[in-house]
Amino acid sequence: MLTNQSRRSHQQVRAPIVVVRRRRLRVGLVCSLLAMVSSLAVVTGVGPSVDAGAAGPTTPTTAKKSNKTTTTIAGPTIALAQFPVQGLCGFVDSYGANRSGGRSHEGVDIIAKKGLNIYAVNDGTLTKRYVDRVGQLAGNGWRLTTADGTYYFYAHMSAFADGLSVGSTVVAGQIIGYIGATGNAGTPHLHFEIHPQGGRPVNPTQSVIAVNGCKVTDWPAAAIALASTTTLAAPVPLTAATTTVPATTTTTTSTTTSTTTTAPSAPAVPGLSYDPALRWHFITPVAVLTASSASALQPNVAKKIKVAGVNGLSKTPAAVVVRISATSKQSASIVVHPCDAPVPAATSLTVEAGPMAIGYATVAVTEGQICATSTGTAQARVTVVAQLESAGVGALPVATHRVIDTRTTKRLAANQLVTLTPEMLGASADSQALTATFTVIDPASAGTLLITPCGGSEVKAPFVASRMTSFSMVVRMNSTGLCLKPTVATNVLVDVTTVWRQDAPGLFPITAIRRFDSRTSNVPLGATPTPVVLGPLAGAPANVTAAQVSLTLIGGANGASVFMWPCAQPRPEGSIAVVTPNRQATFSIVTNIADGGFCLASNAPVHVLADIVAVG
């Protein structure tokens, strides 16, 4: 029942009195209706929710407890240009229903699978962000305000869409977040409210019914258009692509797009045979190429880099893991490869004009050397971080594990040291290194994130102001764990994707080969899982269970997060790579392989290139 104050705030609205009879439905029953959502209209009942009045979701609104028969005054029906949730979904009219503490429900709950898109219902500005904290009812949420002061409140999101912050302008149909169960929510759903001209909430059910999109799984035209308004030049292959990925053909299911790919065999690395006994030994990093004008990479010229015996490195290394740090005055793609093999159509690192880019490559050593080839002039520093030897560690891919997200706790201060213990990292005592994605969000200014095995030599990851920066890093750790320190105040996210430890299978380099390129069909990666088939790989074991993938993302207007996983398993909650709007980035990821491949998906349209560089 609305409070008297609520009635006074709407006394100018001469709407009929509506009597709604409700009976409680268990959430499980509502969820079971999703299987029949194609015929779902509006059913009566209540679902789990929170109240979030004009004062915000952390301030519950007090109202008289509702009886089973509730009399409410209908507010104005606000027209929505877009249904707020990607289908399939279901919702009930539970406005005014009882809640704990004498509260009443002030919105509509739209129940849907976790991770589905949440859309802006009208053009407007994001004026407030709610971040999930212990005891907070709303969880992650947005307040979207339109020009006349009307605002829409979204609660319980699993995550925010990348590139958005308070003050961002959005258009109807734009992705602003993803379905979740944060805050006071028992099952994944969106709690959605309408506050006309910034006042008390009104029943949003009729507004939602008018644009009911619970049957619609396709993205709105606006979301697709936003991703395609800026055409970016993709990294230029150094040779003609050896893999042809035809336009997607489908064996229709509700979850997976089956891609038919004729994949040629990847050539074997000259002079290198697969040996399951070999392991990676992570070492104190050794620079084998320094960034200078004299040593700059020149366009399409393979630069030979001596590795064997340099500053204590093995005199006969079979292969190495290298870190590449590069800057350029123009966009360029760099690939690290064996010197006595043709330059592969693959990317180890994407460099944009201006800021430094950091990437990693696993490459065989031939005649004591490795080679680096770039599409443009670039200042590059190449550092060996691991050697393939008779003793060491293998690579164990894990479901993406978020270790820290300071947005949910407290922003890191300048020079604040953070220790991530092995337990936090999901690592064992014998682990030597991690592959992780480090994301810097909303820094106070340009700065550097220092990443070290606690007490050891540091890796410097520079970032720019006023934008999100992500790095995929292979970093050493020790028994204390991993230490982080930003030079300026900022938020930091760390997502672990691989643990390098003794009992993990070996990972062996092959000649890099491109196995997926969404540009060939001009169909960006999206929410529908897309399989990537490894195909025949010369020199690889008969039954590949893991692969190292160099993943290049070409972001559209909204940016995107990309997910990678074995297709037979559920999509993980955490993404493995993030690209900001209108940018490009390359990530080195180790993934489990099942049924000869893996799956990719994204939360927004994004072109993706996937190159296989090592297998195990």
C-alpha cells in the first residue's frame, strides 16, 4: 500500500483506483515459468526484491503492510522506448507487496538468466551508481535520468557495462549492465523502478508490459548500431591469412552457434618436437632487446633477437616466454616467432599510437634466437621471463577468478601496497607464476601499476588518465604471493585465468596460427557462444587438453568484455579480456580444451582474432 505521502505526491493524477489480488508464488515456480516464457504474459505474485525510493536503495521506504487484497492508486504510465532486459525472461506484478521491516515493494522484478543484457529504457544520463557491499539492498545498480527529471532505478546487476560511469549519456537500447543477484536478491533478476519527474515511484508494470521483450533474445538495433558507428582498422596481417573462417552457419540451438571451419594444419616448429617432460622455469626477468631508436622494429622486417646465453640465460633454450613492451607513433601489430619459419599471420601485441602496450608470447628458440616482426615502426623492449627446461611448472587454466575489485571495498591510495596471498590467488605452494588480467579503472591521473612477486623485481604497467586500461600479464609469484602498488589513486581489478604449478600439464609452443577472425564474416562476436575449433596442429600431442591463445579485441563504441571457456561447460562469470570503446588490445590466455576447441562470447559486439600459440 502506498503511504499517504505517496498519495499526496500524486494527487494531481486522476487515475482510476485499481484493485489487484495477489498471491505469493515461490521464486522456484516463477523460474520454472521461464521454460514457457514464449507464452508468458503477466502473472500475479511476488518475487524477491528490495525497495529503492527517491532517497536511494540504501534507505528503505516505510509503508503500511499490505493485506492480501491491496488497493493502490495507479500512477501515470511512462512510455518506455526499450524493454529493460534481454530475453528470455519473466515478470510479475508485485508492486506494493509486503517486504520485511514494514516496507512495500516499489518496482517490478524481471527474472532472467544471470549474465543477460540490461538495457537503457530511454535516452538519458547515468546519474548515480550503486556498488554491491555487505548489507546493501540494491547490490550493483544504476539510476538513469531523462531530460524531464524522470529516473529509472536498476538493481541487483552482476556487473556494469564497460566504459560507463556517472555522467555517461546513454541511448535507449544501449547495454548498461548484466542480470545478477547482488544485494538482497535470492535469484538472478532485475529490480526496475520508475520515478516520474524525480518523485515517488509508480507501478512500472504497465509500462513494461507495453514493450514486453521477454521473448526477444536478439540485441536491440541501438546496441548493434553503437558498436558499429566507429569503424576501426584491424591489425594488419603480415602475410595472407592461412585460415578461412566462412560466414557463420548454424545448427540451431538456444545457446550455441556452430561454426563450420576448414582449418589447415599448423606447421611444426623447425627443429622442435613435442616433449611432455619439458616444463617452464620462471626466472628473474632478463632483457634481450632494449627500446631505442637504434633497435626499433621496422615495418615488415623480422628483427633477430639473441636469447641463448644472454645474462645467464640457458645456452641452449628450446623455447621462452617473453614480455613485449612497445610504443609507436601509429597503430601496429607485433608478432614474435621462430626466425627460421615464415612470419605467421598472427598477433602477439597490438600497439596504438601513444600509450605503451604490454603483451606476452611463447616462442621456440632456433639457433639461439627469436624474431619479432611489426607492421609499423615501434620501440620495443623484449624480456625473457621463463625458459623451457627439464624441470619446472606447467600451466593449469582455471575458471576466471576475481581476486580483488576495489570498487566494492575502497579505492587504492597512491603508493598503497596490496598483498594478494596464494590462498586469495587460488595458487598452491609450488606455484611459480600466474596469468591474470589487471584492470585499472578511473585513476586520478596517468600513472603506473607496479606488480611484483612480493619482495622481488617489479613489472611496471603504465596507464593513462580518464580511461580504463587492461593488461594481460604472466607474472611471477612466491610463497608470500603477489604484491600490487599504484603510483596514483585508482580502482584495480585482478582476474586470474591460469596458475603455473608443478602438477599442471606442460605447455609447448607451436608456430602461431589464426583459428578465428570475426572480420572475415563481418559478424562481431556477441552474447551467443561461438565455438573455435583447433583443427590439426603439426607437432602437437594427439589429445590437446589446453591451449595458449593470443586474443586480439577490436572494440566498438561501447567496448566489450570477452569470455572464454570449454563449450561443454557453463559460461564463467568472469571475463578474460576487456577492451575499452574504440580501442584495440591483445591478451595472452591459456584455456582448457574440450571436444577439440573452446567457446568465445562477449557482452557487446566486438571483433575478435584468436591465434593458437602453444598447446598441452
